[in-house]
Amino acid sequence: MATIVQKYGGTSVGNPERIKNVARRVLETQRAGNRVVVVVSAMSGVTDNLIRLAREVSEEPLEREMDVLLATGEQTTIALTAMAIEAMGGKAASCTGGQAGIVTDGVHTKARISSISPDEVNRLLDDGHVVVVAGFQGVTSGGRITTLGRGGSDLTAIALAAAIKADVCQIYTDVDGVYTADPRLVPDARKIPVISYEEMLEMASSGSKVMQSRSVEFANKYGVPFEVRNSMNQNPGTLVTRETMNMESVVIRGVSLEKDQAKITIAALPDRPGNAARVFSAIGSAHLNIDMIVQNTGRDGEARISFTLHKNDLKKAREVLEEAVRGIGERVEILATDGIAKVSAVGIGMRSHSGVAATMFKALGDAGINIDMISTSEIKIAVIVDEKSQENAIRVVHQAFRLHEAPLV
Ligand code: ADP
Ligand code: ASP
Ligand code: MG
């Protein structure tokens, strides 16, 4: 008897009909002779609405209370899903994250899982239940409710699959799998049958929100292969797994767009040991995620550091930086810009092929799109462009690597 974890995202449980669809699919899987754990997200739009509500009562809601609030979204779905399964003659039991044994640290709104004790989940499975677990949430060892960051139900599913040693982990969503680009932005994007953890991680962390990047990191660390599939059909999806020999023959696996980016530049920073550390320690202490760090040193003994971040973090970053650079040098200046986006091309084949950057830059240049910043890693090239040309930029890059027609292995 196989144990299967199935995760259904917000759109897949977005209304009562869709919840019944999930219940039907889950029961079919159980009746085929499997033990089934279902992880569900909040119904689509619910988490965003709760965030809006919080902002209506407070400008800066306490993160601890945000978690208490946000966790109710998933709690609603587990109850409704369990009810729907029972109404169809199945046997189901719902569990909150805490009841499923998911223990996290205390960093509210982006907590990390510290351990999972799946005894209750196993007991319910042994007893013939479909176990319906609330995604995106856990509890601290002291019993406080936490959440795992946006898109965190993916992480719940993958972590639970590892903890109960599931045979299969399936992430059901509203598209057929992972595509060469977001199919809503690039209409001729193609579904990728198999992708490595590394490529999926780079795509997810550069804007392909089909998977939460932390969940892919976890799957890679603990070796949990998983499939991304469509909850509304039976089409084969995308298998995310360890790199295999023939994967390097594909140079670029996919392209991603990360919208709503901003840039901070610290100009005229005295070029002395310790100054960069001072700047980035301040950013780290404020739990701000940043990317694309570039430093240039001029002949005048002054450095210029730029980095990108989400535009929502711009205000906070500016505040902590103003504090951090106080007294460092008289001419130090902090400049902030938003209205930019990041376009990335990802592929492990890049390691063994040259000319990839040139192809990407030429395509953007030919389309009249200016590149503001560039960063590269072994398997990714990312550029910053003006948000006005962001959608054109991702299409142009997709086309330049012929992803609409490339044979996908
Ligand atoms: P869920 O609610 O099921 O977790 P998400 O909205 O988080 O679903 O993720 C699915 C969405 O991800 C798709 O509707 C699609 O628009 C978007 N997406 C972004 N990049 C990609 C990609 N490369 N492949 C497939 N979908 C993508
Ligand atoms: N409901 C949460 C969110 O919208 C978690 C998830 O859907 O995975 O981010
Ligand atoms: Mg998601």
C-alpha cells in the first residue's frame, strides 16, 4: 500500500464545487488502495483578503497576530474538505498544522520548520482516514501559531511527505505543470516534463511562483521528488527530481519574471573594510530579503553598492540603512528606485555552454529594452529592466532561446 501526499492550492479549492472535486479525486486515490494525506491552502483570495483586513485596523499589524489571522484561511478549507469527503461516503479527519505535529521557530509570518512529529497523522492513516492537513502553518514549541511564508502550503506538503516517508508527493494547481515560462505571460510556453531541483529552485526564487522556493529547497535537501499537476484534469505533469545525465543537453530550461522590484544604491561609501558588512548586517537583522548585489569602487576611494529587493520592503530598508550608515562618511547617499523588474534565464546546461549571456543581451537590445543591472550564477543569468517593458522582455528572451519549440528532455 503506497502513501501519497496531495497538495491542492487556492484555486483548486476556490469554491464549494472545487472542494467537492478535490474530495472526489482524493477518494479515488484512496479507493485505488493508497493511504492519502491531503494538504490544502486557503480558498483563493482569502489570504489576501485577511491581509487587507488587518491593514484596515492597523498600519503595522503585529506579525504574531497576523499568523493567528492568516492560519484561519487554511483552517476553513480543512474543515470543508473533510466534510465533503465524509458527505461522499469517505472517512476523513482534519488537522491544523500543530495537530499534524509541525513545529517551527518563532519567526512569525516566515517561520522555518524545526521538526515534524507525524504520530497523529500516521495513527489516523492507520485507522483508514484521509488526513486533511492545513497548509502554510505550524506552531512553536511554546504553542504559538506561525505561518511559513506566502505559498507555504507547498512546503507543508513536501515536509510532511518527507516526515511520513510518502511514496509520492503531488502538488496540484491550476496549470498542467511547470512551464518554460508563466503560461499566462508567454502564451507559447511549453510544459517541462522533468526538471532538476536546482533549476526549479532558481526559477521559483526568481519569480516562477508555481512553487514556493523554500519548499523546493527542502525537497532538494531531503531528496523528496515531487510532481506538479493540474487539479482539473488527469494530464501528466512535471516531475521535479535530482539532476540526471541528459539534463545538461538543454541549455535554458525556463525563464522567469519577478515583478515589483526596487533598487537601493548607497553612493559615496568610504572604501574601507567593514562598511559592506555594516550595511548588510543591518539589512539581515531586519529580515529583509535582497538580491543582485553589485559594488563598484571608483578611483576616489569611494564605493557604490546597489542591490535589489521587493518594492514593499523599500521603506523599511531605507530606514534601517539610514541608521546603519550614520557617521560613516559625510557624502554617503542612499538612493531608492522602484518600477523595475527582474527577468532570469535558468538552465543547468549553461555550465557547459558558452554564449548564453550574449544571446540574452542581444535579444533584449534588438527589442530596444535597456538593461539596468546584470547578475549571473552558474545556472542563471538575471537582468533588471524597466517594468514598462517587463512582459515584452520575458517573451523576447523566451523566443531567443527558442523555448517555444525546443525539444524538452
Ligand atoms: P496554487 O494556488 O495552486 O499554489 P499558484 O498561483 O501559487 O497556485 O501557482 C500557480 C501559478 O503559477 C499559475 O497559475 C501560473 O500563472 C504561475 N506560474 C508562474 N510561473 C510559472 C511557470 N514557469 N510554470 C507554470 N506556472 C507558472
Ligand atoms: N494561503 C497561503 C498563501 O496564499 C499559503 C498557500 O496558498 O500556499 O500564500
Ligand atoms: Mg502556490
